[in-house]
Amino acid sequence: MCHVDVSHNSLTHIKKYLNILTMMYICRSFWYLQRNGVPFSSLALKFGNYPEALTSDLLNEAQSVYFFTLVVTQWGCVATFLSLLFAWEADMFL
């Protein structure tokens, strides 16, 4: 039987990678707004004083970009967890 050595350290690296990936996807919605004429500097710390270029349609599209990429990331987390669970049940750990 093939044994896979998965330590706590490697699981921590997987979680850190997924967290970084999630942050990249959050930034992707701001990147979408930047490409459509709403720079991040006009949104950060404005507390309701948003630019005129930020329409409700553009905001809905940016939220859709964020939601879609977040769902893809969550499915990646589920796949990672299930693969580790199946490996654990198959007694592949030392």
C-alpha cells in the first residue's frame, strides 16, 4: 500500500495558499471596477461618498465577479478537504 506523509505543516501551507487565492479573488472585483473607470482610490475610505461612475449595474457586475470567483475557490477547498478525507479513510497516512 502506498503511504503519503502529510504533516500538519503541509496542511498549514495548503490553507495559507487558499487564503491568498481568496484575497486575489477579492482584488479581482476591484480590478473589474478599475477597468470600467472606477479606481480603487475613489472607493477606499470614502464611507458613502462614491464617484458618479459607480452605477448600480456596474456594482452588481463587480459583485457577480466576486461571487463567482469565491464559489470557485470554495469548490477548490471542498475538493482539497475531500481528497484529504479519502486519503485518511484509505489509511494512506503514516
